[in-house]
Amino acid sequence: MKKHLSIIFLSLVFYVNPLTINDSNAGWFSDPLEKCMDRLIKGSYSGDEQYSAPAAKFCKGADKSTDKCMDRLIKGSYRGDEQYSAAAAKMCLGN
């Protein structure tokens, strides 16, 4: 009986957990390039997917440290304004 309850509990956890949903914005298992592009499209390009090519160009070579670098630049130098995501990506990646 305990085994059945634990299986039901675990299946409910995975069913409700946003990390297991593909369209979730949890982002733990996302590729750094994908995170960078999403941030640029939402911040600098106002969510317009038409600018995916420029976002990919700016984010070329993104790794795990890119997100932290962009956070620091946007918070420190750009006063938290996400519209400067492209400039932050350019500075962090040297593209």
C-alpha cells in the first residue's frame, strides 16, 4: 500500500511540477543560448520573434556565465532596464 501511495505521489509531483513542462519558463534545463535569445527578444526586441536572427547573432557563444554577466550589467550599469539586454549580451560575449 505504501508503495502504491508513493508512486501516486511521485507521479502527481512530476505531473504538476513546472520544470517538467516543455513550455515552462523554469529554465533550469534550458540551453544558455536559448536563455540569452529569449531574454533579448523579450527585453530589447519587445517580444517580436521576427528578431530571432539578430538575437542569435548577439548570443553566439553563450555559456552558463553569460546570464550572470548580463544580470550584473543590467542591474549595475543599466539600472535594471531590460531594454539594454542586447548591449549587455554584446559586452559579455564580445560579439
